[in-house]
Amino acid sequence: MFGIGAPELILIFLIVLLVFGAKRLPEIARSLGKATQEFRKAKNEFSAIATEATNEDDAAQASPKAPPRAESGEPPAKGSA
């Protein structure tokens, strides 16, 4: 996890404890948890939308469309695209 081990996490916790105090620490942790939850929710929604769009593009490319027919009712000449 980003190369942060237990000693680094303890040091970060102690610095936060000294800066904000013990009374505000639960409030900060709760806010951080809510922000993380909202970020994950937005990421999952974006991922679902991107997957859906990719699937639609793949489906559109997989079903070839028939070439347009000539107005006279005759099939198009061979070799014309």
C-alpha cells in the first residue's frame, strides 16, 4: 500500500493526534470514512457507465449493417463498397 508500513502509520497517527487533539480525532475519522465511501461510490458508477458504453460499442461493431441498396431495386454491383 504505497510503501507505507506500520511504523509510518503510527507516526502519521501521532502527528494527527498532536495537531487536532483527541476530541476531534473521531470526527476527522468519520469524515474521512464518508469521503472514502463517496469516492468509491462515484468510482463504481463511472466504471459501470464506462463498461456499458464499451459493451454498446462492441455490440454495434459486431452486428454488420447491410449495404444500402440501389434506388432502382437492383443489388449493388460487385466490388463497390
